[in-house]
Amino acid sequence: MPSPLQQEELMNDKSVITGKTRIYGILGCPVTHSLSPVMQNAALHEAAVDAIYVPFCVEPDQLSAALSGLRALGVCGFNVTIPHKTVIMPLLDKLAPSAVQAGAVNTVVNQGGQLIGHNTDGDGLVRSLVKDLNCDVGGSKVVLVGAGGAARGALVALCRAGVKSVVVLNRTVAVAEGLIGSFRSSFPQIMLHGTALDGQSGQLVSDADLLINATSLGMAGEKIDGLTLALLPDHAKVYDMVYNPPLTPLLLDARNRGLQAANGLGMLVAQGELAFSLWHGIAPANDIMQKALSAFFNAAKA
Ligand code: NAP
């Protein structure tokens, strides 16, 4: 039995889980692939915050019950991933403007029992563009490939960051048009255009400063049919939101063309850093999340 002094020391050791430890987590289904526990726990440890971040696998028909449970247990905050990012919105008490505009929630803060939904994905992308590609999107002409949830978050953040124009290319053209249509009135000064991702796409990319892949293509090594980088200007930069595998066919094409390119790992890290700040009121230590992921990948390779 530890002495009272030893007990006191243990209670104050932030790496030991005690009765005071706060709980955070991620809700998804599946959730086993998520790297958020790796990077969030590393940042908590580094900042000596007495908290832990755990995965919660929640089936879609259990989401409402899970939220009641998280409220009752006083879980302080959580991330939200596939397939709950949109369906969770009406189940929360309040939505921050970032979530309303993106039409999706990836971060929830429990503020005195009120669950507040935020979205840090789009701002995470913009941060990663600056950090990983030295790309300030203000005044840029952007081609955004894909029109799903990630593309919507990206579009909000790009428009708020002051891009000049965005062309959305999508396999299902009606989805691209719908996405663009829902943004026109909010950003009348930005040229927005939605069209099909097909053999004609080449001309549309010919004056782009930045091309972003927001489709799931590349995760299984697929090329993006209908997209060629041959007509991109030499100064153009390419960003692939996919980060696993780290070198997708799109990034390989960009590299072969001599274009500056980056995968989505920086976006994953940046959205996590922004969520950390929302929960704990402090920024995580510089690069701690990135380092934790690199160490994780290296250990997995060994
Ligand atoms: P989503 O809502 O399901 O959207 C998928 C998009 O991919 C749609 O535009 C869809 O087009 C397109 N697509 C799927 N299969 C296709 C195919 N065979 N050919 C052409 N287009 C196809 O998914 P999401 O949540 O937006 O996620 C998209 C990607 O972003 C995923 O790879 C995800 O991992 C990544 N992501 C990364 C981060 C990060 O932090 N790096 C964050 C969020 C998402 P249709 O409309 O025609 O179906």
C-alpha cells in the first residue's frame, strides 16, 4: 500500500490514470484503423494534461444511445468519423459555424453537459497546405476533385481563405453541381464551377495553381480516371487527402511531372491539433502529433 505521500505523487503524475483523469475519444464504425488515439495521447502526455483519448466503435443505429451515454458519463469531448459525421448534427445541442457551413461535424466539445459540434477538417487542410506545400491559397485558382464530405469541408475553408476560383470535378456531376450551388450565395465574389470528372477535365486544370484530390481514389492504389496532370502549369501544386498509402498514383504522377506535391497526413495532424486546442484550451507541442505518427508508422514497418 503506497503511503499517503506516494499516493499524492501518483495522483499528480499525469501519465497515471486516476479518479481525476478526463476522458476524450473518437466515435466511428469501424474505428480500429483510426490514428487519432496515437497522436492525441502523445500530445496529452507531452502537455502533461490529465486526460486519455480512446476509440469508441459505435454502430449507426446506436449513435443516439451512445451520445446519451457519453453525456451521462461526462466524457469531455470526442472526434467523429465515418459514418457519423453528418447524421450526428441534429443530435447535438449546438453547432459552431464551422460545422454548419461544412455540413459535417468532426469534433465535439462537452461544455457543461452541452454537446457542441465543430469541424476542423477544412481548416486542417488549409494549415497543411501552408506547412507542407508552402501554399497560401489566397487569390488561387483551385481544382477540387471529389464532392463528398471531405470536399465540402475543403470548399468552405478554401472560400473562407479567399481563393479566386474553384472548379469541382466529380464522377457524379449532379453532386458537384449541388455542392457548388449550395455555396454560391455565401461566396458571391468567388468563381465556382462544378462539372464532370471525365476526359474533358484536362482543359479545366490548365490554369490551376493547386489541385486537390478529395475522392477516396488512391487508397487502394487506383488512378483517378479522367484526370491528367499533363496540362497543369509548371508552378501548380498537388495535394492528395489520401495518406495511406503515402505515395498514391496521383502523387507519383505529380512527382514525375516535377510538381510540388503532398499527401493528406499533414491534414490529419492539423485537424487533430485544432481539435486538441478546442478541448484543452492550449495548442499541442509543436510537431508532437506528426512525430507520434511517424514513430507509429516506423514501428509498424519494422
Ligand atoms: P465520401 O463523402 O464518401 O466522398 C467520396 C468521393 O469520392 C465522392 O466525390 C465520390 O464521387 C468519389 N469517388 C468514390 N469512388 C470513386 C470512383 N471509383 N471514381 C470516381 N470518384 C469516386 O468520402 P469523404 O469523407 O469525402 O472522403 C474522401 C477521401 O478524403 C477519403 O480518402 C478520406 O480518407 C479522405 N480524407 C482525408 C482526411 C485527412 O485528414 N487527410 C480527412 C477527411 C477525408 P461520387 O459523388 O461520384 O460518388
